[in-house]
Amino acid sequence: MSNNFEQFVQEVESDLRQEKFEQLWKKYGKSIVIGFAVIIGLSAAFNFWQHHQAKQRDIISQQFVSAQTLLFNKNIGDALSAMEGISKSSHRSYSTLAKFNMAAILRQETGHKDLNRAEEIYKDLMGSSSTEHMFRELATVLYVSLHLDRLKNDNAEELKKLEKLLEPCAKEAAPYRHLALELKAILELRQNNHAKAAEIFVSIAQDPKCPKDLQTRSQVMTQNLASQMAEQAQKGN
């Protein structure tokens, strides 16, 4: 009898569990199904988005290579148009690289030379929060280089503005600091601060991390300035 009673209790408990499960399913089952559907839908959407992004990267990459080929083959006008199209794309890296290429083309002695537009492109890169920090610094160095070449009169105020722009780029950890320092030395020369310019050129020439070509240029400039200052000192005596 004891066994029959225990079996009866187990059957009742099983029925109660089943009934409770059915009540829970009726109450929450639809939400669970919807929840799983949403999760599956989001997962599918994310996979589609990743595939779309990869496809877009491939397309923009091929376009960039084609534009570079046009440039290599000296089809300057077509290369400029292609780079301009890429510069308007949503892919940040290729858009940035295209803008640098556009500015480089516009600086060349070709029928498409437009230094004002080149400066505007550099300014756009310098001021854009979507441009990576190192590229903003490169744009700054290139802008100062171009603007300095275009200055006909050594306006002290304008030279100081350029010097201030270069300050962050000339710091120890800055990626283009050697180029920035070279430009700072040239700015000092344009302001007739020969001793200060020589000091900067010496620091570049003695820096083991400096690129060889830039190091050599700085050594030559240091020697020339040393000769000029010695000559001036003799005249003064």
C-alpha cells in the first residue's frame, strides 16, 4: 500500500509540474518566442552588416588602387577625379588618404595646380575630429610647409602663427616631430634668428632616431649657418 501511495503522490506532483509549466508557457511563451526571434534577427542583421562593410572595403580598396595607378601613369586629371570621389566615401581611412593624394596632386606643377585648394584640404584634415591624430599632425606639417613657401613677405605675425601650429607636432612623442623641427628652424631663419635656427638643426642632426636624409640636410644647414655666423662675427670685429 505504501508503494501505491508513493506512486500516487509522484503522479500528482508530475501533473502539478506539467500544469504549472503550461500556465507559465501561456503567460510568457509568446515573449520568449519573440525574444529569441529578436536575438536571431539581430545576429543576422549584424552578420549582414559585417558582410556589407567588408564588401564596401573591398570596393573602395580597388577604387583607391585604380586611382593610384592613374596617378602613376600620369593621368593626373582622372586620378584627381577618382581621388575626389573616394574622399567623399564613408570609409574614414581611404577618405583621408584620398584627400592627402588630392592635395599632393594640387601642389604639383601640372595643369591642375591649385595651392589654395591644397591648403583648404590640409585645413579640413587638421580640423576634422574624424581624422586620426597622426594624420591631423601630418596635415599640419604639410600645411605649414606649403603656406611658408607661399609667404612672399616675412610677416612676423604670420610666422608666429605657423610656429604655434607646429608646437604640438614638434613634441618628443609626436610622429612627425623631425619634420616639424626642421620647419621650426626655417621659421627662425625667416625671422633672422640664425643662432636659434642653428641650435634646432644641431638637435635634429644629433638625434639617432631622425631619418637619414633629414639628418644630412640638418648637418648641411648647420655647417652653412656656422660659416655665415663666423663671417658676420669677423665683419663685426
